[in-house]
Amino acid sequence: MSLSRFGICATALCALALAHAPARAQQKEFEGTKLVVNGFGGNLDDVLVESVSKPLKEQYGITVEIVPGSVASAYAKAMTSRANPAFDVLVTDDITLRSAAKAGLIEEVSAADVPNMAQLYSNFMPLAGYGLPFFASVCALAYNTEHVKTPLHALSDLARPDLKGRVGIFNLESIGGVVSLISLAEANGGSIENVEPGFAKFKEIKPNLATATSAPAEMYNLLQRGEIWASWFWSGRVNALIDQGVPLALAVPKEHLRGNLDFASLVKGTKSRGAALKLMHQITSAQTSLAIARSVYFGPTNKTVTLPPEIEKRVLPYGAEMIASMPPVDWDTVVAKRSGWIERWNREMR
Amino acid sequence: MKRLAWSREVYFAGLLSPAVLSVLLILSLPIAWLVRISLYPQDQSYDLSGFSAVHYIKALTDDLYLESLARTTLYSLIVTVGTAIIGFPLGYAAARGRFRRWKIFFIVLPLTLSLIVNIFGWIMILGQNGLLNSVLLSLHLLDQPRQFLFGVGTVLLVLGHTYLPFQILSVMSVVAQIDPMLEEASASLRGNRWVTFRRVIIPLARPGIVAGSTIVFILTISAFIIPQLIGGTSVQMYAVLVFQQMMTVLNWPFGASLSLVLLAVALTFAALFRIAGRTPEEQTGALAK
Amino acid sequence: MPWQNSRLSLLGWGLFQVAAYFVLALPSLVIIGASLNPASTFSFPPRGLTLAWYMKAMETPAFTDSFLLSVELACLATALSLLAGTPAAYALQRYRLPGLQSLHSLLLSPIVIPAIVLGIGLLMFANLIGIGQGLAALLLGHFVLTLPYVVRTLISSFSLFDVVLEEAAQSLRASWPVVWFRVILPNIIPGLLSAAIFAFVTSFGNVALSIFLVSGSAATLPVQMFAAVEHSSDPTLAAVATFVILITGAIVLCIDRLANLQRLI
């Protein structure tokens, strides 16, 4: 556009901005504070921006910076920056939560600090105030109805001969893979202490495997393209695929669903404790839970959330009944035993 | 004469110092931390104390890790030799031939793709619903789709494809500095094409091939994202095991000792490559432009 | 080329090159094709043509901001490693001292140290000197990562460059800046070009190391792409990748043109 036009536009914008300025003159409680939290990427981060960053900015003047990367890299970053914490709130999963707590990285909060804490399902808070869960997810069976004519009912069905070369599972680097090992072990006469039956089942599934990956993105792509026809995958992601028109069906396995949680934890030594607590309050709110369920089909952790009928059936896990029926996982034992399991997997599955 | 010698030393020291000092400065802490961490006896990332070589003993005696190291080194050598054989003629042609700008563009192309996007691309090409299968099926060379993804061959192919540009560019930059007159001179002396190639070009281009091979070897031996995503269950390259220890199992002391073992192997090979490429240097210095 | 005088060998040679470049370009072509697919799935060949994903990519601040940052970072890292690496490569190649081999290994080591380990170590270093995550830490990391390529490439470049010419210049009482700028540098232009391309592309595309050094306000494009793919998998990613291909190609051609211009001077 020509210079004069540009000039007019610029002046108009300035005038507009100045007109709004007096409205913002009132001071907000945490005006100018910046919080750093680790995120996930993609749609989930978009939800967090809408449901957490925006309200916090409007209400308290807090700027939330979401750092992309994995939970593991965030943990490593937090571990190496204790003197001057890189994050104010750390998002963790079941395993890193325990490591972070043991390492003295995070601080416990109480219901007085974060009022929404009282609204969370109590069996979702294994370490009480050390980590406040803000979404729950499960891995379930997913299969392509166009190619797989007989429905799948159990994890062990993945060893069915008609699925040769068309199965994708998670390996033990993924938390979803760990859950599948435990599920297979406990359903076949073993336990978390004796995972032998679990590994035996994996060996049975092995000939059918296209791949055992650690990257959800890869599993997603393979299912989307019909490269694999049966999988053990995050139900939320399967729902996203179904929305895209991929002919998939979700099935609850005979071996029971076991939940995974993602937590928000207060980092020890953060310089903005008050603001960080506000963030934790916002991220565990019913509003955020609902937004996450709507967008990525992950389960709400806030008891007061009622899902609208159109997505109620699709979100797993949901409802007090289902949540109570999911067998708990002893994550502390998992943390202790995992490296041995991974080595065992490396030896057996190559 | 003595004064000249002394200032020459200072000159070289001055040339080297910015690079060496900055690398030393930046890397010293990470490497020191790595060495220190590898000497803790514990299997976790916090509450570390004491000294022990237990992780090194495991890294060097446990058959899972030794086998992986041997295999990874072998794979890396295969990829290095493969890219050298394919890359040398391509680099030569890129330096001498026509359409140079286009060639450079195509050579750099694989390097521009982010790893995950690269993987998605290969899935689209090699998958059972992918390009290769469609072509082979329509040509009736196959009657049902075959799984080309997820295996050792695929990993080597993708690694080679990803790192071939480094070899080509390396050769190209060196060949571009060889005076074309030398080739013409050889031809005019009735040397046939192969003799010229063998006796003139290859020795002169050797530093380029060596430099490219060193880079490709080092990159391949420390690759972990590509093998993890495209290798399926059967390919366990060493750096993947390091990743498992550092990021998944959070056993930093063991992960650190594995890293240092890898570093030692890679640098040894780099030194071997350098020695292999060194001998004719003295002569070529006088012959080149 | 002097030794290609039979029609058949010329044809064979040409075919080989075409085939090789085709294979090199294949994944990129497939991705470009996927970026034009109207359906929100990653597939090739595309079932139609649309630029919608490009629009979406340009409206995503995560992608646009990080793209600019990546370009800035790559340029800076390349410049720094060329500045430091060229003299170092020269000294390593010309000088014969026993200790030099270990210095050479030192300068090569950043690409061997697994990125995770280097990332954590560099982060500790960054925290120690007070810069923390962000652009400064990224620059340190990328500089140290691109330097090996520059050094290694230029060592081979220097080995082809005749010492006699330098000595001649020196015997004519040329001072060292003159020797450098008038004699040495013009003759290693292809090496500098290669090194610059390596450095730029390595820095721009780096994921593994950068993950540790990014902050919320300073993230590089590959890290954003890596993160984005975790929870969304529509062809926007392919559009971004295509964009990167075009821009990187353009920059590389610029560098090449620069090198050619210098040669004519």
C-alpha cells in the first residue's frame, strides 16, 4: 500500500490503542510475571494456550511461556537448572513425577494453595500435592474395520495369524508400552514383580509386528495410512483419526484398561510461587478439563466435569465407575524395574 | 632465521586459538560433567556420590552392548563405503559438469528435511501402501504388497540417503580445486580415461573423500532418531541404547559411560581415516593449483 | 570431461546421475506432494491440489516465529564457525606437531557426543554462566556443532592448495592479511562454499541438540515441528517442510552465487 495510506492506518491503530489504554490502567495481581512451563506440542498446546494462558493473562496479567519438547527433556532441563529453575511449573507423567519427587525437584502443594485440588479424583493423586493431574489417558485396542473382519477383544489377540505384518505396538520406552507389558503379565498369571508371562505374550505377537515404536506420531501416521491394521494406542489419538475418516474401532481389552496421568507440579525454588499456583489452579479447572476432552479426547481429572453426550462415549477414561474399575499400577516399582525390562526387551525382541 | 621461526609459531597459535579456545571453553564443562557422571556407581540421575568404574565394566563386557557397538560400527562402515562409492562420481560430476546450481540444490535437498518429516516421507515411499509397492504392483513385478520398511536394509538406506550429500559436497569442493589442466595433460600424454582417473584424479581428490567419509562415519555411528523410527524392533544401534539410558531409564551414569565409549570409538576411526588420507598429501600439495 | 568419449558411456553416466538425483529428491517430492493434499491426511499422490495448509502454516505463530529464529541462528552460527574454523583448519593442515592430532579430535568431537549428552552438558554450562535456555545457548550449541564440518572440509581444501603460492607471496614481503585475503581465501572458495552449506543446513535442521536449549520465546523450527507432530498430524507439517526446502535451496544458491562472484574478482 502507498505511504500515505500506511500512515493513515498507523495513526488509526495508534489511536485505537490509546483509546484502550485507560481501560487497562488498573493493576493486575501478578502483572508482568512470566511463567515457564513445558508443553506437548500441537493441538494439546493450543488448548493450553486457550484455557490456561489466555485466562491467566486477562485475570492476573501473567504471561505463560510454553516450551516445546518432551517430558523427558523437560525433566533433564529441570535437573540441570536447580539453582535457577528453568521451569516454574513442571508437567510430568507417571514416571517422571516419581523421579522428580525423589530428586527433590518439586514441592508439595495443599488444597489451600490450589483450591481446585479438592475437585480432583482422589485415586488420581498418588503423590498427593506433589503432582496435580490435569488429564488422564489410556491405551486401548484400535483396529481397522475395513481390513480386520473379526473384532479384537484382547491384547493377546494381536498375535492372531490374520494380522501378520500389520500390527504396531509401543515398545518399553513408551509409557503406553510399559502398561501393555503389565496388562499382559497380570492377565496371564504374572504380576508386576513377575513379568515373564508378559514377555512370553510379546514373543507371540512378534511375528505380526510391523514395528514396535516409541513415537506416537509414527503410530498415528501408520494407522492413518493403513500400513498397520491393529494397534495398542492412545484412545484420544485414535478418536482423532476416526474424526478424520479413518475406519478404526476402539475396543476395551480383556486385560483391563490402565490409566496414565499427566501432572502439573510446582518446581522447588521458583521465583513466582504465587503466580505458579494460579497456573496450577487454572490447569486443573473443570473448564480446562472439558476443553482438553473436547479437543484431544483425553479424560478429565476434575470430578465436577460433565461431558456433553456427543463425546461422552468416546472419551476414555470417564466417569467415577470406570475410573474406580481400572486396576492401579504401582509406578514406583515400575521406575525401579524398568531398566531391567528394557534390557530384556532389547535382548528378546531383536 | 630464529626470529622468523618464533613468529611462525605465534602465527599458527593465533590461527588456531579462536576455534580451539572457544570449543574448549564451551565443551569443557559438558565433557567434564560426562566423565564425572560416568564414574558414579548409582543407577539414577540424582543423589549421586562416590567413584566407581562399574558402568564402564558393564559397557565393555555386557554382550548386549558390545554386540550393538560392533554392529553399529559395521553398519557405519557399510554406509561410509557406500556413500563414498556413490558420492565420489557424483561429486566429481557436480564440480566439473554442467547444471551445477541445480545439482547443488538436489544435493542439499535431503538435508533440508526435518528428521520426522523425512521419516514420514520414507513411510509414504516404502510402506505397504506406498509408492514403491504401487509401482511394482502395477508393473506386475509383485502380486501383493511387500513390507520394505522396518529392517536393517531400510535403516542403512535412509542413513545413507541422509548423509550422502555430505560426501558429495566434500568431494565436490576438493575436485573444484583441482586444475582441469592436469586431466587434459594426462589425456594428452595418451593416458586413457581410467588411468587418468586412477593416477591423477583419485589421489588428488583423496582428502575430499576422506573428509566426507569421516563426517559420514561419525554421523552414522551416533545416529539415533532415524534407527529408532525406521528400524522397527530388530535394529538396535548404539546411540539408541544411549538415548534409552539417558532419557527413558534416567540412568545417567551408565548412559554417560556408553557415550564415552562411543566417543572413543568414533574418534579412533576419525584418526584412522586421517592417517589413511594423509600419505599423498605432501605430493599433491605441489601438483594442485 | 576428457575421458568420456563414447556415446554409450556418456549416456550411462547421465542416467546414473539422473537416477541418483531422483532418489535424493524422492522424499522431498513426496512431502511436497503431500502438502497439497486437500484431505487432512498425509498421503501421496495428493487427491487434489490446495494451498490451504500453507495458509494455516503461515497463520501459526509457532511456525513463523521459529522459522525466523532458525534462519537468524543458522546465519550466525555459520558465520562464527567459518571465522573460527578457517584459520584453525589451516593451522591443522599446514603445521606438523604431535599434539595437533588431539586438537583435531577435540574440534571433531561435538558431532560424536550424543546430542542428548551434549544438550544436557551445554545446558548446565549455560546455566552456570547465567544465560539459561534461549537464543544465546542455542548459538553456543550450534556454533560448536557446525565447527567440525567447517574444519574437516577446509582441511581437505587446504591440502590441495599449494604451499608454494603462499611462500611466494611471503617472500615478496606480503604481510599476513594480504597473504590471507589475496592469496589463500580466493583459492579455497569451493571449500568455503561447501563448509558454509554444511554449517547452515546442519544448524537449520538440528533437532536433537536444540530441544534442550530452546525456551518458550526462542524455539527453532525443527523443534516446533517435532513437538507439533506429537498431537496433530495434518499436512500443515508438510507445508512447513516444503517451505523450508524452498528457503534453504534459495539460501544455498545465494551462497553459491556469492562464491562465484568472488572468483571473478
